[in-house]
Amino acid sequence: MNHSEKYEAAFVSALGISKDDLPGLQYQGVAAWDSIGHMQLIFALEEAFGIMLDTSDIIDLSSFEKGKELLRKYDVEL
Amino acid sequence: MDLLKGKIALVTGASRGIGNAIAELFAQNGASVYANARKIGSLDSLLAKCENSSGRIMPLYFDVTDAAAAKQAVMRIKKESGRLDCLVNNAGIMPDALIGMIDQKVAREVFEVNVFAVMELIQLAARVMVRQKSGSIINLASIVGVNGNKGQLVYSASKGAVIAMTKTAAKELAPAGIRVNAIAPGMIDTDLFRSVGAEKVSGLLRNIGLGRLGKPSEIANAALFLASDMASYVTGQILGADGAALV
Ligand SMILES: NC(=O)c1ccc[n+]([C@@H]2O[C@H](COP(=O)([O-])OP(=O)(O)OC[C@H]3O[C@@H](n4cnc5c(N)ncnc54)[C@H](OP(=O)(O)O)[C@@H]3O)[C@@H](O)[C@H]2O)c1
């Protein structure tokens, strides 16, 4: 899996949604992306890329698109 | 008994007192315990005590107020053990001061250790526990966080905050199967309690219904219950362990 596929897979597995839901997806935009879902998503991203996100980035991760930008800080290019 | 067989725990402030007793009892009950303290080597005696227990002790030296170090610690646990079943937020400090004599710097320090570090570790642990859909977080509050006490405006406020955090975290994390409880000890025979001075200790003894100080092992027993599956339906509770102390 390349980075983009891993990134998408993390969202799909953590939030239990389909790949089609991902473009434009926002925090709390689907029922599964609540505060618990957010923690599950963070865990999935950390697992997928072998990183641990800073709290400020966890708070900033407000959309599918924003997450891509944040991951660059951790040398993950999507 | 092996009430915590196969479980992974993190106990902060395990070099002395209550945290030390909790880490020891957890290891005796089969847990793999990441024991935290600040000074390198200060967990050696705990390691030696637990050599023959069914669980084991793994020292993790860091200051709980160092958020980056706390994050590294949880990351290490996640890498090595893949899960975290129990977090015990035990590290705490208690400098007393009467109203009018409260140093803001000291007050901030108390909140850094007793409140903000707890908040940070709850968040870090929850991120791991949410994934496994289970976990038990135990915070050390205090009887004075419930009742207040002369000379302890800052400390009692910090422990009151611990109680409120416990109740809120329990509500927020329940859907993820994570239980959050606190223990509110009374007067327990540790360095922290003895720091009030020998004369004061004998006076305070008269205020304890059971007529004696509590032992760290007695608080550890309460923590063992809350960490174990025996407490599987217990969350958001503040468990008093104070020998009917009047504070
Ligand atoms: N004893 C009582 O009567 C009583 C009553 C109610 C509540 N409590 C609460 O129970 C908890 C334990 O108290 P205790 O009586 O066992 O205290 P203690 O004997 O003074 O031990 C405190 C422990 O916390 C550690 N610690 C302090 N600051 C730390 C920091 N910044 N980072 C990492 N570790 C740190 C100490 O490690 P170092 O060796 O590095 O200093 C030590 O291991 C505290 O939260 C306290 O408020 C105690």
C-alpha cells in the first residue's frame, strides 16, 4: 500500500465508513467521527505511519484534507 | 491470585508510598507494570521486590509534567506491548499553605503535577484504550478534594479537579468501554503524609474512626479492584478509603 492508500484505509477502518465518503469529509460530518471516533482515527494513523501525533495536530485534524497537510510535518507525503 | 493476569499497566509515582504498593500488588497479580518515577535507580528496590511475582515491573523514568516525555512513554508501551489496560495516575505533591501564604509559583506546580499531568496522561492512555475498546483509568484523588481542609486550599482544589475530571472522563469514555474511577484516600502512612510533621500526625490520628493511619497496601487493594474485571461495571466513582476519617 502506498501512503495515500494507507491514509484512506486508516479513515475507513477507524470510522467504519466507505472510501466514497472520504472526499470533503469533516470532523463530526458523519456520526462515527465523534470524539471517540477521532481517537480511533488518530490511533489508526499513528499505527499506519509509525508516528505519534502532537496534541495540537490532533486538535487541528478537522477534515480528511487537513489530515494530509498535517502528516507532512511527520515526513509523510501523500 | 492473578486478578490482572496478562494485563498491561502504567503506574505513575511508583518509587515510594501508595504508587509503590500499587505497582507491587499489580505485579503480584500477574500484570506487566510500567512503573514510573523521576530519579533513575529509584525503582530498583521495587524491581527486586517483584522479582518472583507472576507479573513484572518495567521502569519508565520521566517527570509526569513533561508532556513530551509522557508521550514517549506511552508510545513505548504501545510499541512494546501493543496495548494498555490500566493507567494509575498516582504521582502527586502536597505542599501545604494557609490562605494568605499561598505562593502562586508553588500553586502552579501543584496543578502541573496533580491536574495537568493527569489530564495529559488520560488523553494519551485513552488513545490506546479506545482502539482496544477497554481499559481502566484510576486517579488518586483525596478526602480533602471532597471535603476541603484547613491549610490545603491549593492541594484540595487540585484533588477536587481530579474528582471532576474522573467523572467527566468516565462519561466521555464509557462508549469506548473505558472505565474511569478515582480513589479518595484519607490519611495514609507515606512520606507525603508524614511531611505534615510528627506532632501534627498524632493530633490527626484522633480524627480517624479506625484509630490508625491507612497503609499504602490498603489503597493498593482498592486500586486492584478497580483495575480488575471485578469492577467491570464500575465507572465514574470516587471510592473513599479513609478509615472513617473526619476532615
Ligand atoms: N498519603 C496520603 O495520606 C494521601 C492521601 C490522599 C491522597 N494521596 C495521594 O496519593 C498519591 C500518592 O501519594 P503518596 O502519599 O504515596 O506520596 P509520596 O510518598 O510522596 O510519593 C509520591 C510519588 O510521586 C512521585 N512524583 C512526584 N512528582 C512527580 C513527578 N513530577 N513525576 C513523576 N513522579 C512524581 C514521587 O516520585 P519521586 O521519587 O520522583 O519524588 C513518588 O514516587 C498522591 O497523588 C497523593 O496526593 C495521598
